[in-house]
Amino acid sequence: MKDRKLPQGYKPLLTIYETQKAIDLGNRLFADKLSGALRLHRVSAPLFVSVASGLNDDLNGVERAVDFDINGVEDRAAVIHSLAKWKRFALKRYQFQPGEGLYTNMNAIRRDEDLDSLHSAYVDQWDWEKIITREERHIDYLKQTVRSIVGALAETQSFLWTVFPQLCVLPAVSTEIAFITAQELEDLFPDKTSKEREDAFVKDHPTTFLIGIGGKLRSGHPHDGRAPDYDDWDLNGDLLVWDSVGSRSFEVSSMGIRVDEESLARQLKLAGCENRRELPFHKMLLNGELPLTMGGGIGQSRVSMLLLGKAHIGEVQSSLWDEANLAAAEAAGITLL
């Protein structure tokens, strides 16, 4: 377990029924704001893909996908970890044009997640992807997109306050974004762990975008793991916010400009995964047959925790929990869905 500590004296601002209403309203409003800001169209997405397709993501490279057979289908199916590769493939199949993109409600199972008040085996997020031009593959375009997402969050919070005024005691989502690279953060706090660095910085910069996740830093270690075959490690990042209820930082979105032919080849080599070059998705990308894109995932439950002032992710989603988490929640007076 990563963190079993729960805030003392915590009282939810909404009843369970009000919470359900607020989740529904907030999710619908944020999806509208996001799609409008980034020119995204909603599409349906798979819950599972063929294992042999190479479309499933490996996240940090150690998580096991839930896989199973389907009657009459030769390939085994795997429940998705995320849709990063599938979305890029879909943009080509659906004939989207530069500047246009898609989003979907993604649900996944991450069986190897360390369960705590922020992490569940059940994942729900808005997955989005859009086509960009070669000229837009730079850090300023990434920052511009981050500002649009944060703006959508702030507008959603503002509306929720009009419907549920009891939420007004929460801090407003700051639209003043601190951009910092993982290397700069390591240089600031060389003796801290990655999570400790995030907490130390985000406490003073409540909306932070941390750039450059996946590649090794000067310490010889990456800030965090990231699969080598979707984000460009030099052009990606995590959107971090300060959780005033739990007095900690947490990630609400992982996103980035995706690998092109050159960065994919380089990162596969660095990660020791060059065997993936023979998978269908990777062959298409290396041959220049897929569009240049950027995209990410935005955690629905994390956003609900932030906007509704919740202490435990189990207050905004229904999942399965181990005995230690159940006991900690009960001791803190927290009702898990």
C-alpha cells in the first residue's frame, strides 16, 4: 500500500446522493468544456483488445493485463490499461484531420495497483487524442493545451459551486500553472523521492505541470516510469494539483505529444524493447503510416475528488478493497461506495 493515512476529523461536504448527482453533473460539464476547447468528438472505445495487436499499453512495463479467451476468436483478449495506442490508430481509421481529435470514456482494470486512498484497481478517465502537424511538435504547444485543460477544470468547478454552494469552502482551481521539468525538480530536491519532490513543489504551486516523464535523469533514474511507445519522453508530462483535503499533491492527468518514427526507435532501444518493432501498430508508426498526435488521460475519479473535496477515491467510484483499506476508511468515518 502506498499511503493508508486519512485526514483526521474529515467530514464530507456532500451526502452520498448529492455526491452521485455532483459526479454526473461535473463529468458531463467537464467533457463538454474539454471537447470544445480541444476540438474533440466523442467516440466509442473498446474495453479489451487483442493481445497480439500491440495496442495495449504497458504503463510502467511491469503491470499485468487481465487477459482471457473469447469463443471462436483465435487471439486472446486483454483488458486495456489505457487507450493511448488505440486512439492513434482510430484517428487514422476514422479519417480525422489535423486540429481534430476524439475523446472517450475509458474504463480499465489495473490488477497490480497498490491500493490506497488515491489508487484503485478500477480506472475511469477521459481519454483524448488529436492530430497535430509536425510544426506543432514542440513544448509551447503542449503548454497551450495544458492551459486549456486547466481552464476547463476551473470552469467546471465554478458551475458546481452554483449548484452545490457548500463546495465553495474548497480552494479554487488555480489557473496559474507552474511548468517545471523533472530534471529541474530533481535539482531542487535531490535528496527526496519523486513523490516527495512533487509534494514539496506543488504545495507552493497548486497547479503544476511536470515535464519530461520516462527518460533517465542525471541521477540515473527516471522521475517515473512511462512506456516507450506512446509519449515522447521529452514532450510529455503530468498535471499535478494540490489536494487541500489530504494535504498532498496528486496527478489528475498524464499527457503528451506522442512518439514519431525517430523518437519511437530511440525510446524502444533505451527501454530494451526493440522486439516491439515487429508488432502491427509499431510497424505502421515506424513506416510513417500513422498521423502525428498528442493526447492523454484525465482521471474522472481524481477530478471528482478534487472538485467535491473527497478524502478517498472510494467515495466517488465503486471498486474492491483489501481489508487494510476498509479498516482505515471505517476508522476515519469514510463511507466507500
